[in-house]
Amino acid sequence: MKKIALGVCSSISLYKACEIIRLFQEEGFSVRVIMTEKATRFINPYLFTSLTGERTIVHLFDEQQRPIEHISLVDEVSLLLVAPATANIIGKLASGVADDFLSTFYLAVKCPVLIAPAMNEAMFLHPQTQENIRKLKNLGVEFVEPESGYLACGKKGPGRLASPEKIVQKSLRLVRSKEIFKNKVILITAGPTREFLDPVRYLSNPSSGKMGYELAREAYELGAEVILISGPVDLEPPAEVYVEKVITAEEMRQAVLKHYARADVVVMAAAVADFKFSQSLPDKVKKEKIGPSLTIEKTPDILQELGASKSQQLLVGFAAETSQVTDRAFQKMKQKNLDLMVANDVSRPETGFGSDDNEVWLLWPDGRSKKIPRMSKRKISQQIFSEIEVLLNERQRNS
Ligand code: CTP
């Protein structure tokens, strides 16, 4: 099991460290907490000991501690995350002061270091703090920028600890990045599209976008540059992912084509609406004026167009089926010139549109197939990307 060292400093926001620990544990990581002496004024170290199952470290010299633990722990951890980090610890780390366990440990670690600052906005914006941050960045230390908002001191501005989700996602990118994904551009589409008759009526489907957003998060954590083209969904985009929001199939097509030439991998997870109204009106139409039938026409098939003009891109499609799932998905894969197809049965409520889980078949153009049993969309996205990794490695070997 991989281990994270979590430095916790004296900020009101240290309660968020509990959520950070839980998110790491959900991802299969163990956490060892190192508190500064001043942080223990806010909360008893036993809180973190209970949460992590490992004794929280505070002092350099502690009878209960293994001798020179700051050195032995170095070999056990994959990342040193300091969250929340005060102006004081940032200053100490920037100038090499090593007068407590956390600052001594920083000088001893060889793993990546990530700092999530949290402080009053004037302290954060002070040229000295900014200079310290720049210094650390130049030394290769990574930062999660604080958010703007109401601070504990009553002021408003930058200085609020970033969300635990954002901090953990960036941490995982530092720990999980793979060489093959570095410098790769991965274009992912997600969610439904909407085709409007007038401003209040549209054709669409029940896609929630969860699968596409999980794929974007996975690609980000593996170290890629991610471009997410998203239809209208109610989801928080993954941290540091470039997002373009679109509404209609035509808008999605334009956005995808704009980035296609640069893309190494395209994953079309979006449930693009297949039809649009032949006429889309700017004003709400009175229902009496709408006859018994409306004329519809096909939207552009984006993936088909990408397949027809494919060069270096690895194309991954999704097939939403309700019967003869693999047969139909194989046909679509051939027709759209794909390198990998993910087929799912959307008629099943526990794994269909909007659900948290999925169960899919992975299909390859050479006729191979593999069933991925029901699991969370997060885990499914990891399985899909481990197959994309195999394909990218094959390409690299053959080039
Ligand atoms: N797709 C697309 N543009 C469309 C429709 C679908 O790019 N106008 C993409 C989807 O994002 C998906 C794949 O094509 O990756 C298959 O989509 P699916 O809805 O399963 O199949 P369709 O090609 O639309 O065919 P049908 O609806 O007849 O099953």
C-alpha cells in the first residue's frame, strides 16, 4: 500500500485534513500525519491517529518514536503533502530552516512535495510570501492555489484552502503519473447534447456525464494534458482540466474538431443526441401553433467524421445499446474506424444512464473482447485507461 505523508499546520482549515485523509484512504493509500506544534493548539493529534491508525508525529525528539524517524519515514512515502500550509511553514521550507519534524522531514524527502496554502489574504499576497512560493516552485515544489472567498478573519480574498477533492486529485497526479501519458493530449467528450425547438423545449437523453468526467479525471491523474468537451451536466469538472462547455451536437462537433489535430487520444463518452428539429426558433412557440408532427433530422455523427480523417489519434468510442450489445458495438467500431470500443447496456437501471456504477464490454478491432464486471465508474475509467496505455505502448514500440 502506498503511503502519503500529510503535514498539517495551524490554520482553522485544518479540519479539512480529515476529509483529505478519507479521500486518500478511498484510493487505497495510507496516510501518516505530521502536525506542527502550533497545529496541536487547534486540535489534539489523537484525532488524526484515530483516523489513520498510525501515531501522529509532532516532535523531533519523542520517546515513543523510532530514532531518526524523519529519515526512516522518507523511504516509506510517495508524496509529502502540506495541507493546510501556513505562511510560516512556507517561509521555513523556502529558506531551509529545519527546526521541527515537518521542516526537517521536507529536507530529507526525495519524493514529490505538494503545498496547499491557507492564510489571511494579505499574508498570502504579501511579497515575502509570494517570493517564498516562487522560490519553492523553482525548486520543483508543486502548489495547489488557495481559493478566493470568505476567510476565517472575516475578510474576502485569496487564501482559503483549496477543496479536499482538488488537493487529492493533484496529489494523485504527482503519485500516479505514467511516462507514456506525459505530453499526451487526451480529448474527452462527456454528457448529453440538447437540440432545441425553441428556448424552452429540446430533444436530449438522460446522460449524466459521470463516465466522461471520471475518464477526464483518470487521464489527468495519469499525467496527460486533458481537454474535456462537456454537454450540459451538473458535475464539478476535475481539477486543472481544460473544459469547454457546449449545448448542441453541432457545438460539440466544432469544439472537438478545433482540438482534434493536436489530440493523441480521443474518448467519445458523450451521448450525442442523434436528432435535432429541422427548425429551431428564437421565441417560445405557443403550443396551439405546434401541429401533430414535427420534422426532425439527423445531427452530425462526430465520431464517424473523426474516424474518417484519423491520423495519429487513437479513437475510443462508447456504444449505448439495449440488446445484442456486443454485436452492435462491434459493427459501430468498424463503421467508425475505432481502436477501442466500450459497449454498455443502457437498459439496466443499476448500470445505465445516470448511475454511479457501470458494467461494460471492451472490444478491439481484431475481434478480441473483455467483460468488465459491475464496478464504480471511477474503477471502470481506470480499466479503460489501462487498455489505452497498452495501445499507446504498442504504438510507441512500432513507431
Ligand atoms: N456519436 C457521435 N455523434 C453522434 C452520435 C454518436 O460522435 N451524432 C458517438 C458517441 O459519442 C459514441 C458513439 O458515437 O462514442 C456511438 O454512439 P451510440 O449512440 O451508441 O450510437 P449511434 O452511432 O448514435 O447509433 P444508434 O443510436 O443508431 O445506435
